Amino acid sequence: MKYFMDNTIEDYFKSYQKQVSDAFNSVDLKALDVFVDSIVTAVELNNKIYVCGNGGSAAIAEHFTCDHLKGVREGSVDLTPKVISLASNLPLITAIANDISYDKVFSYQLESLANPYDVLVVISSSGNSQNILDAIDAAKEMRVVVHGIFGFDGGLAKHKVDNYIHIDSNNYGVIEDVSQSIMHIVAQHIAKRC
């Protein structure tokens, strides 16, 4: 209750707004450019793009799929992205989690679906979720290009991926807000550029 006595919503709004602004300013635009080029190349070569995350990051993975399959395709001249969210199929996810391990919910799918030179995008605030780490390992074994979007210090995942966008924040909400915005920026930029 102390929070409500000491702070107004206006104070918290301004504080949160500054945190989001600082997090945006922390994004390495060179890493973002590498990410965009990789997505465009995958689309042009007719390779698949897989995306995954847990919790709020799973929702961003779903939105990434929507904005690329529909938004990029509708906004560009002739691009037809093949984007698959590994967080989409709840019956499959629960079957893998129940019968094998929750750590394998993404990697198990990749092992059945992915081909060399496909792309995997992992979205994780901490960069330490075991199912994300296992997905990266499976992708690397299959010669799938791996990009990450991470907050906090990037966790263990930042050392495993080919390229990552770091959002310098320790606030899950801020990290997810900026991750979501990066997803929108990438999709809209690709649609306009191509």
C-alpha cells in the first residue's frame, strides 16, 4: 500500500515513460539493421522464419507472425513471408511439455520443421529461459540463423545467437513494450522498403 500513498499515477507515468525512452535509446541500430537484412533475405529466398518466446514474449511472437504474414505481404509489392510462431499451437505445446519437457516446447518443433538457412527469432526478457536456450541450440545444429531480442543483461542466450538486439532495462513491461515496437518497426520498414 505504501506505493499508493507515496506516488501518483502521473509520477509513475512520467517515470515509466522515461524508462521506455531510455530503453529505446539503448538499442544498437547496427544490430537492428542486421536483423532486418536477415529477415528480408529469408523472405526473398523463400525460407521460413520461426519466432518464439514465453509469456508476454509469446504474445509478441504471435503479433510478429501476424504483422509479417499479413502486414508485410499487404504493404509490399510481392513479398510473401513464411512466418511461423512456435508459441501458437497450444495442444502441441502442452503435449510436448507434458510428455517430454517444457524445456523442449520450441526445439522439438524446430527439429521437425526447420531447414538450413531458415531464421529463428527468439524474444526473451531475461535471455535465460531453458526452452529458449534449447531452441537456439537446436537451430544452430540445423544451420538455422538465430536472432534474439533480449532485455536485462541478455542472459546466456546472447552468447549463443548470431545477432541480438539488446534492450537495456530491468523492467519486464518496458522490455516487452520496446520489443513490441521493434517488431512493428521491422515489419513496417520491410513493407515500405520492398
